[in-house]
Amino acid sequence: MSNAMNGQTKPRHTFRITGMDCADCAQAIERGVSKLEGVAACTVNFGAALLKVEGDASHEAVVRCVRELGYDVEADSRDALSTPNSQFSIFNSQSSIPDFLGFLLSRRDTTLAVVGALLILPGLLFHELLPFLGVESALFDVTSVGALLVAGYPIARSAWRALIVHRQININTLMTIAAIGAVVIGAYTEAGLVMVLFAIGEALEGYTTERARHSIRRLMAVAPNEATLLATDDAGRATQDGSPPGHHSAPVWQERRVPVSDLRIGDLILVKPGERIPMDGRVVNGASSVNQAPITGESMPVEKRSGDEVFAGAINGEGALEVEVTRLAADNVIARIVRMVAEAQEHKAPAERFVDRFARYYTPAVVGLAIVIAIAPPLLLGAPFMPTTSDQGWLYRALELLVVACPCALVISTPVTIISAIGNAARHGVLIKGGAYLEALAGVKAVAFDKTGTLTEGQPRVIKVRSVRCADPETGRCEHCADLLALASAVERRSEHPLARAVVAAAEGERLTARYPAAHSVQALAGRGVRGWVADREVQIGSHVYFDEVLPHDQAVCDEVNELSANGLTPVLVGADGAFAGYLGIADPVRESSRRAVDELHRSGIRATVMLTGDNAQTAQAVASQVGVTDVRAGLLPEQKLAEIKALRDQHGAVAMVGDGVNDAPALATATVGIAVGDGTAQALETADVVLMGDDLCKLPLALRLSRAAMRTTRSNIALAIGIKLAILVLVLLGLGTMWLAVLADVGASLLVTLRGMRLFWRRP
């Protein structure tokens, strides 16, 4: 019986790995640890430098295996990401990184590379760069061999462990064989130079990769570690009149700085002007403008007052806020973003998985090919095997091939690009949950939108008020219209209908709620309206159809109401004491960003933009005309939206569905890419493949452009890495290359594709 059937789960541990400089390192660790007894599953997240192990293998066994492979585990990383606030320790464990020389001297293996570089200088200068000077000395060969031994020790150790312990042929194996072969044929300087250049190249690759990781850590380190707790006499403090705790008098709020990890749901914290908000919460006192750009990417501050939600990491403006904590530190928006960015790097894009599989078989194949090149020409054609005065010899060419074929540039070309693109997206309020979704988004040809809460704000508002006694028909703002709104609000206060809340909110905004007492004897008329008594007056509120049945009104009123419907507004008619009193026009306003976003999608080559909504066709068409979508499909139930998504996939191929992340779950799951428009709510963050934080739909074209740029960069990086190697390979086969030139080309290609990938992190919207 399986563990799942028994209700048991395998233990899971996460470790932060150090010394992992390239994607091939990640593969070596993954293959090695997965062979340990008791390991059920093992994954290495190269972007976050995290190792996740599932199974009964001991912590010590995993650490020992990692160290045998030539890497290390941070001492405080055991069970990282599994305890509160550990996300922050993982992503912020290094507040800054040193310059390249400091990076080299901070690790033993790279320090040995620096020593090797100093030892190789005499041989490089007099044997490779200035041989025409004729300066010869046996000491140059000694220092070159010394450079080989010093810089090559960590590389040879890793190659031996991979080959003997784990039966693997890795990049280090290729370089070790090449260096030993060079010593055999007497090319001491080249042997030492190959190892030194390769070691420094690996260090440079690790340094640039660490900078990419650091950029994401810095991006996520936006929430403060401490908060100002407002404490009362509940904790045993003095009250206002000095009476002991428990005495019933007004308490004095006392401020105390505490770690955010100590805060609990319901605690009250003070956020002073200019401070970062330390926790997710709800404003209970105060008003201020809050800059949510670090979380949602919104360019303008958002006004916050009592009852509004605020997010950890946002920057408070000019007013002090008292905030009630609504989520623990481990569950707030920042913590969830940290987890999601870390997990996103585990969901590899198809291109990334292809490169991984290719490199797995490519490296052993290269060794076999090198053996053939070394042996076949001498045996079949009588060509020289060892170097001569007129020919490099085919053994030397084979050794050059091992160096040229090193797949460093190839295996790092994709992951750095994916990491940078996901980090840039998160920086601008777009959470992409993995490289697979990034690649899928790049191929989208059609975009489907839910209407309510996506293209529209999802919060109905009273747009028009018209009393039969209106004194200002042009603006609709007069005392009679205000009285009509106040009367309707008195009845709607006893209703839970969404339109009722819009009427009450409008009356509150105009300060009209005190004009009449709340209605009594309120009766809901199912599907038609509501009726109640306000100050001895019978008030009826309902639909146009209902009023056609019970209250007579002029044809001119019917024409106005029908025009409202044609323009996408919902008419609500009001009667008092058996006579028609006027009407309200209620609408769910279109988001300001909807039209711009749809226009940008069309300009970027999206074939079709489709609205899928359960609303009536008339309202849907009115909204569609405002936002510019190319197709409208109205009156849909959730299962019908699902069928429409399938039809769009059949017609266009890759389809993105944009919804609120709650009501559109089936359609979001069926689409090629599900995109949720969220404001930091748990539902929006957990539902879709991509989350647009905040309410700005213009982040959607940004995400599309970024995904396409990432895929273009990935393809060009792969082509560049292969192209450089093929060019050097031709020189090798023609006898025009050298081993140190080959390794220099490999290091250069690795650095080039890494820097090209990292550019995406700084790409502007």
C-alpha cells in the first residue's frame, strides 16, 4: 500500500547549496543525491541554489554526498523554506556580494584558481605570447605544472568523484582528461593554462549567476524585519489613570518594536509616515496614500483609509496608520511571492528541459568522439598521432576537441534567461509561476477575458440619478435627485443585493444617509425588486419590467431607461406612495487600463481578443465597444466558458484566459495559460499560472513582451553557444587552434550568453 493511501507522506528537506556555478553543477548534484538510499525524489533549483530532497535519507547523508561531489551546504539551511520566515533567511542570507576579486578570494577553490593564475604567468608570457624572444627555462615548465596542480585540484577531484562514485562523465572530466593529455605530450604550459582559464571561467560564471540570484533576493527583500506593536494593559501595562491591569478604564496604547515573526493575527501595529508596512493587514485608524509599487507594480500611490487592506512591503505616505494584522509573516503577500519565485524556477521551460537532456548524453558522446579522432586518422590514414614539428598530431586535436566541446555555455544559456525574466516580471507586479508558463505565454495567439472584475472593476456604482422632478436635467444634480437617492438608500440598507450596496455607497458618498431612517417592513420581491416603508411612505424599488406591471410611467421614461440598458447600465426604478418617482442608472465601470491593454495586445500581434461573460448580450456589447475586444460571447455558465476556451484552442492554438482567479477556475485551468487579475488575495495568487498584481491590465502586454523576449534570447543564446563551438571545432580539425584558445572561447561564450540572459532582468516595460 502506498504512503499516500496510508495517509503518510515522505519527509521533505531543503538545503541551500554553495559553490554551484552552472546548470551542469545542478544536474550533477541532482543525479548524485537521487542515488542515495532512502531518497524518493530529488530536485535542484539552480536559480535559487536550493536542493529539495524527499524521502527517509538522513540530513547527514545528503550533506556528505553533496560535499563528495565538490559542493557544500550552508550550515543554517536545513529545512529551508519549511518554517516561518525561513523564506527570508534563504533569499536574504547575503545582503550584498563582493566584487569579482573578493568573490574569488572568498572560496577556497576559486582562491586556488588565483594562485594558479599567478603561477602560469611566466609560461604564458614566454611560451605562448612572446615565444619569439627565445627565453627558455625549465622553471617555466615547473610553474606551469604547479598551476595545473593547484588550479586543477578541485576540478580533478570533482571529476574523480563523479566518475568513480556516481558513474558520471561531467564537464570537469573533459577538462581533466584534456589537461593530463597535454602533460603526456609535453605541452606543460597549455595544460596549466587550460586548467587556470577553466577554473577562472567557472568562477566568473558563478559570480554572474550569483549576481542574478542576488538581484532577485534584493527584489524580494522589501518587508521590514521589525514592526511597532501597539500594546495595551492586556500585557500587564499601566492604564491611563495609573490603575492596575484589569481595571476598566481607557488604556494607553504603548509602542514597542518587535520582530515581525512575533506578531499574531489581530495584533495592532503602527505604521508611521514614510515607513514600509511590515505586515499584511487592515487599516483600523488613519488615512494615507500608500505606494504599492514593490508589490503590485502600480505607478501611483493608492489612498487607504479605515477598512482598506494593506500589504507588507508597501511604503506608507504622509499619514500614520493603525493596522490590524490579518496574516502571519510566513503567509503574507511578500512571503508568498518569495515562495512562488523560488518554485517558479523549478518549473522548467521545454527548451530548458531539452538542453538538460541534450547535455546528459552529449558529454559522454564527446569523449567517445575524441577517442575516435585521436585513433582513426593515425590508423587509417597514417597521420601522426603525437605532435611533430610540422603537425599538431591527432592526439592534440582530440584533446582540443574535449575542451571545445565543453557544454558550459549551452547548459547555462537558458536558466539564467528564465531567472532574469521571471525576476523582472515580479519586479513589475507580474508573477509567472515557472519557465514552462513563460514559454507558453510567448506562444499565445488569442486572449479571452472574463468581464466582471477583469475588464470591469467588479464593483457596481451609481452612475446616473434622475428624479421626475429633476431641476437640472443636464447634470442630474439637484435637490430632488439627491432626495431620490436618499430615499432609495433607506430601503436598500436592508438588502444584501450587490446593486443595493452600490446605492448605499452612493448615498454615503453624498452624505445623504442621515436624511431618512432605515426602512422597516422591508420585503424582497424575488427577481423583481424590494419594497419597504420609510417615514410612513411606501417605497418600491425594482426593474423596468416590474414597474411596467405595477406603476405607470411615461413613454419618455421608458425610452430613457432603454437607452441606459443599451449603454451597458442597469436601470433601477423608484416609486413612492404609489407613484413613479424616478430612476437610478447603475454600472460596473470599465477599468481605465482595459482599453489600453487590449489595444497593445492587438498591436503586438494577438489574433483575437474575446470576452466571455455570464452577463446579458446588451451589457456585454456595450462594454466590448468601450474596451475594443474583437469578439463577445455572452450569457455563459462556467461550463460553457470552458467549452468556449476549448473551441478557441482548436481555432487559434495557444490561448490565454484572463479572469479574477476565483470564479473562472475551470476556464483558467483549461487555457494554455491561465492569468489571474489579483490584488494580493490568496485566491488570485494560488489559482492561475500567471498573476497580475493590482488592477492594471497593462501588465498583460508587458508579460507577453517579456516572455517573447525571453524565448528570443534563449534561442539566440543556444545558437550562439553552438555556433562559437562549431567555428572553433573547424579550426581544431584544420590544426589551426590551440587548447588554451579553445577554453578561452568556451569561457567567453559562457560569459556572453550569461550576460545576454541577465539583460532581461533590467529590461524596462
